Amino acid sequence: MSLLGIAWRSIRQRLFTSGLTALSLALGVALVVATLVIGGLVRDAFASGQGLGYNLIVGAKGSPLQLVLNSVYLVSKPIENISWRFYQEFLPAGARPDDAAGRYAGSVAKAVPICMGDYYRSFRVVGTNAAYFDSLTLGEGRPFTFASGRNFRDAEFFGGVLGSAVAAKLGLAVGDEFSPTHGADDGLVHDPFTVTGVLARTDTPVDRGVYVNMEGFYLQEGHAKPVPEGEAAEQTGPEAGGALEISPPKGNESPQATREISQATKASAPADPPQQAPLPFAQREVTAILVETASPGGMPPELLAMGLKTAINEGRDGQAAEPVREIRTLLDLFVRPLELLLLLVTTLVVIVSAIGILVSMVGSSLERSRDVAVMRALGARRSHVLTAVLLEAIILAVGGGLAGWLLGHGIVAAIGPLITTNAGVSAGFFSSAPLGEALLVPFLVVLAILSALLPALAAYRTDVAKWL
């Protein structure tokens, strides 16, 4: 019989204790694998927001990390709003009512506004314009694509686009209506929007968003900025990405009155699209501006981004944050240390399981001594005995490690839908952390050999005459 066969037979003779030893090792390995994979998915989730088609986010003064988390990852709360007048400083002359380029327009290639504050069944609602999906990209020039339907047009005040995760979870499709709520899931129910399109899966935070036309967003109750009594409302004009050039009602009408005028206009004018009165500029604010800086002469956009960021931050109207820089800071300060701590804990669990191999093999030393004596009497050398004992430990380690690997990936697959919904990254059985998992098997083999070294040496020194 080969040495491998002898080791396997020894395991079968002590099947119960060997099984418990392999099980404890498998549980430890499963924890390590799950920690490695989920840690990698968390990094991917944050990295997915770094590649979107803008390199600066402009918002109210406050925490730049909070600005990035809210605007890019749709978590946390908005800091404050910034004025519509400040937003217009990023627009070219053709997109402003006064036909004069904004203060920062020369450094900006794209400036897309977003408005936050509403929810739809726990998903964040983002008010924006058609340029969000028409002009911005997923990074590296990759455009947004639609699984069904199309992007809303700026003239469709009550059109909306759903991220893939939202549509999948809520079962909404093109043509369905949804009514956001103000401030929270149990807040004031707003007017309904109609789904014009469902985005194809992007594996970015965009999948978890509900995107509505900001013109309709502004017309909802509670979304208009209060204007001092007697102040004349500004005339609306063309917006970034294209908007209706329609004069609003004169005076300081309430959002409800504006909405009624809008509906009356729709009823009296059957033209397509119906002309609806947008909210006056004086009553508008935006939560943030997604900015892609210009690249004159083919220069990297990052060159202008540094100067533009400094100029904005030195002013009093708002702040500019770089998503890539802020997320790297978050990963370095919080995510990686936490991941290392969890990995340390799970590694200790594996080491304790390896000690179980030692205890199991030492506990069976009496029976092993008799077997060794018989092997020696039949002509086996001391080196054969040593190798057979080490092979037994390696079989337990490899068997427990493979079972733990399968169990760890099974855990990830079981919670995969939850990870996909909340983190916006794909998670399943075949999600992996290649480097960490590749190092895990050699680590287990070495650990098993070290654990079995003491019982192997004891078997090596067995006195044949004493046990026969």
C-alpha cells in the first residue's frame, strides 16, 4: 500500500475526530474567503464611482467626503444647496439668459446639476437634466445604454429614468408611473413621474438611483426656494443640456400655483411636447454640480481641475471635491484597516483550527504507536512513517480547505443580491479575490505540516519492541 493510502486509511479509522477537525478548519477557511471576497467587493463598489465621466463635484461648503458620498454613491445626506446663480457660473454663454459666459465656463467641458432630497421606496431620487445620460459617461468614454426605453427629454417635465437595480427590485417598466416622497419614505407624496427608460446594468452606484427631470422636480411642493416678498422672479432661459425657453408666470407664485398653471397650459395646448411653465430661476437651488473639466489642446483634464478646484474653494459660494481623491482617503483610513482587522481575526480562527489537527493527532498517539510499530515490523523505514503522518495532516488541511472555500463562496452567493442592491456591484459564487485565495492553499499546507510535526516526530521515534 502506498504512503498516501496508509494516510487515508488512518483518517478513515478515526473518521469522527478527523471529520470534526476538517470541519473546524473548513469554517475558518470559509470566514477568510468570505472576508477576502467581500472586502474586494467593497473596494470595487467604491472604485466604480471613481470612473464616472466627471472629475469634480461642486457643492455647498462642508465635508468634501460627505459631498462625494451623497452625490456619487447616493448615501449620506446632502450638506446644503447652492444657488442657481452659482451653478450658472459654470455654463457657457449659449446656456445663460444673459448670453455671457460664466466665471468658470472656460475651464469646464460639462456641468450637470443634480438635486437631492426625495426618495422612492428607499431608493434616492435625483433631479437632473437630460445631459446626465446624454453627455456624461461611465468613464473611458463608455456611454450609458438603456435596457429598455430611452432617456427623458428636457421638455418632458415628468419623465424619469430608473437604474437597473431599482427596476429589478421594484418591478417597474417603461410607461409605469411612480410618485417620490419628500425627504423620507414616509414623507409627503409628490406628483407622479412616468418611466421613459431603464438603464442597462453598469455595476456602479448609478444602478441604485431614480432619476427624474429636474423641471418636474422643482414643481413639487416644498422644492421651491422661498423668495422675499415683492422680489420679481427671474426669467427662465436655456439650460445646460437643452431646456424649454418659456417665460414663467410673473410675480412670486407658489409652487402649487405654478403647477396649476402648468396643468392648465397642458390642457389648453395639445402640441407635442406640451409647454409647461418652469419654476423661476430665483426660486431654484441645486444640491451639486457634476463637472468634467476641459482639456484644451488635448491636455489631461486634471491639469485644469486643480486650478478650478482651488479657485472655487477660495470663494464663498461653494466647494469643489475630487471623487477619486476622497474615495482613496476613505479606503486608506477606514476600509483597508477594517478589512485587515477582520482578516486577522479570521486568520486566528484558521490557526486555532490547525491546532485542532495537532490535538487530534496527539490524542490518537496511542493507537498510532501500535500502527507505526506494525509498519516498522513489516519493513517500513522511519522516513516512511514520518511522511505518512505528515500526509495525513495535509489531507485533512486540503480537504477542510476545499470545503471551506466552497462554503465561503456559498456565503457570498447567498448574500449576493443584498450586496448588489446596496453596493451596486455584482456579487455571486464566482466572485473572487484571486491573490488572497491563491495564497490561502499554500498557507494551509504549511500550517498543517507545522501542526503535524510534533506527532510525526513522535511516530518517527516509536520504540518497535515496546509496542509489539
